[in-house]
Amino acid sequence: MKGFIRKLATVGLVVLILALPITTFAQTIISNEAEEHILSELRRANIPNAAVAVMQNGETSYIFKDSTQDTLFQIGSVTKSFTGFGVLLLEDMGLLSVSDPVNRHLPWFDVRYNDIPVTVTIYNLLQHRSGLTSDERLFPMAKVTETTDEFIARLIGLELAFRPSTRHIYGNINYIILGLIIEAVSGQSYDEFMTQQVLHPLGLHNTFTNMERAHETGRVIGGNRLRFLQPVSWNPPIHPTSIPTGWIYSSITDMVRWADIHLGTADVSEQFARVAQRSHENIGSVDFFTHGDYSYTAGWYVSYGNNRIRHNGSTPGYSASFRIYPHTNTAVIVLGNLAHGAVPFGAFVSDVLGGEPFDSVEMEFFAILDVIYTVLTALGAVYVGLFIRLVVKLIKRRNDGEMAKRRRTFKMTWIIDPIISVVALVLLYVGPSMTANMSYEFVRMYSPASYAFAIAVAWVAVVYSLCSLFIKIFMNSR
């Protein structure tokens, strides 16, 4: 009996020791007041599940909103830092050079500028200086219904948006091609190479480049997007070739480990430490953005002076913010399962940590869009209701013989109403794609769910306003 009690006490002590970091750290970096304020803002942003980590001088505080340290989120474009790391690791292994032309490793890669073949280097892709941009209408992502070979066939002979090396314009397709280079050079799939050569050797066992394997853990939290100011489930399928640009799953604890590696404070091999630091360097020509703050390196935005390294991420159902500050040995990481919702929180938590007055997180752009679509849907529904009422009233009058007693006049509002409906419908279709450089299909995937309702109501408004116009003209002509 005494032996059993002794074993029980030992197990209890081990559990207590393992639990101490979560409890203790929460008191050492973020005050209770600050923690409550951050949680309040997460609730106000309608993010169903979230995990926040703040690292400072070797200590870590966690804040959880209906999640745990092991909950898996998609990390969006923070994935690019992993893909960039994989490419630089292959270079460090002597299997490629970032100055290599892409077609040295992908012979099919043939792109043009002004209809003249041009050379794109691997570093052009890493730095988004290739001429392949985020204009999804020109450089589309792979469709779920097509094979990788079919997707590659669509890339051959692409016309670039600008001459390589002359500009920086962000484009997901750059990192899709880098994923294909990793496969060609390593002789492994992107998933196999990243898992066996990068993730597991770095101790990142809760980070997955394979969706099925992530879901098999039972720890994936479902994605969401906004609809009428509330989150609704949204988990569209994604083609495997797109994973290198933004579809890795990870936990907050693995993200803390990733931050440790890039701060240079993690216990990793000399090679991994060297590759991590190289990923922050502007290997190509120095060309900072017009505002003079950041350069894009190998999956990171790096500030002038290297005092801030960051990347945000967003997929149709998730979002993330990852910021590290090497000069102060600090990091802020936010993961959430609402499209775009967690993106502003990196800067917000950093400000709270820096002693800024408690403030509210600014409403994210797509949340504003959801408000707009919600209002348009409501107005459109009222508009349609009025038209239905008017048409029914006109038909009733005609059947009752009242139309003959009335003076027949033609009103300009009969023409203006359908014109307004048609203009609204056209703007809903082309507005988002024109402003965000996305195809209509891509807009539907990334926009709030209220967008589809606004489109549907606009169509009904067009049909009813045109029908009403014809009825009025017909009845007025008799």
C-alpha cells in the first residue's frame, strides 16, 4: 500500500511540474488585466477558437480561447517560412543554389515577358521578385479537380507581370513552384522531405504538411468564415500542390519552438541554426519597399536592421500572425480558426506587451466586407419585398378594373430601379475580383459567406425589377 501511495505521489509531482510552465508563465509576462483584455478582443472579433503565445527572454505565456496547446490550426502563409527553410536547407546540402535558374531543376518551366523568354531564379521566387504575382486571374492556383501535371501544363508559357528582379509583388504561386523544386531536387514529395528532413529533426512533431495525417490526430479544429457577423464552418478542399504556400497545420507549442529556432535560442544543429539565420538575409540585391521598412527574404518580412521578422497567414477558414523581435528576444504568435480574423492580433498583442494603452483591435477588412454584404442583403431583401408587393398590387388593380380609371403616366423610376439592381449585381461580381486581383472562384472561397447571399438577393432584385418594369409598361399601354 505504501509503495502504491509513493508511486501515486511521484506521478502527481511529475504532473505538477509539467503543468507549472503554463501557470507560472502566464503570471510573468502578461498581466491578468492584459490577458483578460486580449481574450475580450478575441471574443469581439468572433474568433471561435484561438491560441496566443508571448515569448520573452526564455519564458512563454499562453492565452487560450476554447483551445489547448495541442490544438492544430492551419497557419496560412506562415507556411512560406517553412518552404523557404526547406529550399535553403537543400542549398546548404549542396543540391542547389538560390541563384540557379528555375528551369535547371524544372525543365518544363518556360515563362515570358513581352512574349520574350526570360530567366527566373530560385531567389526571385523566394523574394516574390519573379513576375508571378497574386493576380489569381493570371496566375491561378491548382484546381482540386485537376492533376499536378494538368496544373503544370497551365503554367508553361505564362506571361509575367514584370521583368524578374525589377520589382517585388507578392504571389502565392512563387511558393507553389518552390514546393515543386523541393520535390524535383530531393527526389521526395514535399510532405516526405519536409517531415523527414526539416520538421521532425527540428523537434516539430505537431506540424503537418499532410492534411489527412493532421486530421488523423483528432486535434484539428475546424475552420470558419463570417456570415452575417457570425462565424460559420468553412473547410474547402485544397489541391496538394498548394500546401507549400499556405496550408501547413501546426500547434501553438510548435510555433513557439519555430520562433525559438529563428531567435537562435533553440538547441538545434549548427546546420539548422545557419539555415534559419540565412532565411532572414536579403540574399539578392537590396531593394526595400517604398515605405522603407521591410524586405522580403525567404518566407519572411524582415525590417531594416533585422529588429523585426514577421509573417501573417490566412486561409479560407483560418488565420495566423507570427512576429519575432531578435533585439529584445521576444516573439508574439496568434493562431485562430476564422478567416483573416487573427491577422491584426500580432501587432495588437505586441502593443499590449509594449505597454501601450489598452485599445480595441481595428476591424479586419474582410469583417468590414461581411458588414457591407449583410447590409446589402438586408436592403436587397426589403427592395425585393417592395417589388413583390407592388407587382401583386398592380395585378390586383388590373383584375379589379381599376387601371382604366387611373391616369396612365410613365415614371422614370420604373427605369431607374432595374438599372440600380443591375449595377449593384455587376459591382458585387467584379468589385472584389478587381480590387483583390482574384478570380470570381477565388473570391467566393475567401470572402465572407454573406457574399453569396448578397449575390443571390441582387439577382432576385434584378429579376423582379425587370419583371415589374415590363408589367408596368404592359399595363400602361392598355
